[in-house]
Amino acid sequence: EMIDLANLDKSHIFYDIGSGLGRVNMLVSMLTDAVSVGVEIDRDLADRAEHLARAIDLPRRPRYICSDACSTDTADGTVFFLFTPFVGSTLVSFIEKLLRENVGALLCSYGDCTATVNSIPGIKSLDPTRVHPFKLGLFST
């Protein structure tokens, strides 16, 4: 659903924040021409994602960064995905970073983080009916 709604193509740089084992990034790489980057703070998960992506031998392999999302350079990103990677002040800090560095980016969220994302000044919901923890939230920065 996210790939279809975001219209991902070669002009996009997609970031999955809190990418875990990198499945979303691998799907983006399989199904689109977008550049796909996963940001994961857990070294074991980031390493496993990298290993899995190599094993699948994707034509456009995703890149994985082991780092804290708030300190990662994501200024080139055009589409971001958050599946409740973190909550509270960390989530707010990350969204504020996007508002400073990624004006006009598409932000997709799923889970409990969606209501918080919607409440941050400067974030614009593209479809208020999607501001729900069990729907894909769509926002612009």
C-alpha cells in the first residue's frame, strides 16, 4: 500500500527509520527503482539486514546504516517510513529534524506513532481519515 500511495520511482530516496531486519527496504528495492536506505540503531539487526540483502542478490541493493536516527544524515531523503520505531521525545525530535532538513518530503507512518506525528506543528496530514494506528498515515513535511 505504501509503495503504491507514495508512487516510488528512481527520483526518490526512501528511508525506513528503525528498519530492523530490513524487509521494507528489500521490498522497496524489489518493487521500485527508488534508492532504499534503512536506519537501525541495533548493530545485530543492521548486520543481519545487510547479510539478507546480499543473499537475495537484489539488482538495487538497499543500504543499511547502523545509527541513531536523530543523528543520521537523512537530508537527501524524499520519502520516510516509520513503523513506530520510537516514541515520546525521540519521535518528536526526529520529526522536527525532518521539518528542518526535508521540507516537502512524504512521511508514511504506521502504528502508535501516527497520532503523535499528526500532532506535531508543521506536519500536514494528506488524508485525515488515515490518522489511525491501524492505517497507513500519510503526511508532508
